[in-house]
Amino acid sequence: MADSETKVTLHWLNGSRAQGTMWLLEELQVPYELDVHHRLPTGFAPPEADKLHILGKFPIVSISGGGQEKPLVLAESAFIIQYLSEHFTHARNLVPRRWRDGQEGKIGGETEAWMRYQYLLYYMEGSFMFPQLIYFFMDALATRPPFFIRPLTRFIANQVTALLVMPNMKRHLAMLENYLETSPDGGSYLCGAELTGADILFAYPLMAAMHMDAYDKMGRWEKGSFRDTFPKLHAYIGRLGEEPGWKRAVEKVKEAEGGFSILPEN
């Protein structure tokens, strides 16, 4: 449990998963300072990011005070969610109950909701983001090079998307659709009836892809479109954007920046 002297700073980058971290802090009702950074025209993070963390990637959260000798620096979205959700619990619990009654400490004694939550934190970083990032790179390859070589780069990008990205994304999106169909207690979130850190972790990547019509641009879907093929997932992404905590995070950015865009505007 964090004490009242703890100071939390969110180092935020436009058009990045730092927006999900801001939502997390809003849900946990953690007072925080916002340190705003902007992408370079190339789309990369600015050089001062290297001073915050050796990898120079956002989001980054720094925590000072509370008797610490030096600030604690947290990086990687899933780890940030796990760490903050375990320490800042006074306002809301974003981690599902771990043990079934009478099964405490036993192998297999965990609740389905907790098992899902733990798996999804690792799955997002280990499996889900790779094909989606490859698609974003291929989209840039198809649209950004000089016009005289663009036909070649577009051809290469389309081939990679068709042969590698689309088959993989179909499997991942089908799994998430199944998670929603079989959500414990008939819930409408990935782990059950209550919002968890896993939903917050998935929010920004899913919303960003929807914003740029990425899923429909990847290729053909079984029922004609991403929305019709995965209706529960499509509706879920829309609901995440209507969550009060997400909206508060968006308003914080508008106050700091004068506007909000889910994708970089460079």
C-alpha cells in the first residue's frame, strides 16, 4: 500500500500506450503529475526519453517519496499495470480475486478470472502486439516512401500483410472474441463482470487499430468485415472508449495539449 507522501509522475508520449497508463491512474484514483513528451517528425520518441529509461520507450512511471532513497522507475505497460494495481488499492481493485473458496495455495485453485488476468498481461506483450506492430510498419511502408518507389513498397507490404499478418491476427482476434463470449459470470469484460487491468492494457492498441481501420484494411474476413466477424470484440472496443476513466484521461490530455488524438499527428 502506497503512503500519502508518495509522488507519482507519468511520462506521457503522444500517440502511445501511455494513454492506457493514464487511464489506469485515473481508475486507481492516484494523484499524479503529467510529464508531456512529443514524437519526432520521424515518429520516434524524443532523445530525452533515454534519460528516463535505458530503452527510451514510453510509457514510463516514476515514483518518489515514501521513504525511498531514489525514485522507482517503471517501464513496460503490463508491468506498470501489475505493479500499480497491487500497491494502489484504496479506491478500486483492478485485480480479480485469486483463490476459489477452500482452494487457497493449491495448484489449480485459482479463479478463472485471475488466471485470465495473469495470462492476458503476458499474452499482450508476448504474442498479440507482434503481428499488429508488423501491420503498422507495413502500412507505413506502403504509404510513406517517395511516390516513384511506392508501387514496389506497397506490393511488398501487401504480400507480408496477406501471408503473415492477416492469418495471425485472425487467430488472435478470434481468441479475444471467445474470451468475451465465455467471460466468467456472464461478464462483458475479458476477465468477467468487472473492469480489470487486462482490459486497460488492451484498450489503446485495440482502439488505435480501430481508429485507422487497420483490421478491415488487413484483408478479407469470414463474414465480410471485422465488425461482422467479431461482433462482441467490436462492441467491446467501443465500450472501452465510453468508460468514465478513459474519458477522464482524454480530458486530462485536452487540458495539457489543447486537443486529443489517439494516433500521432506527425
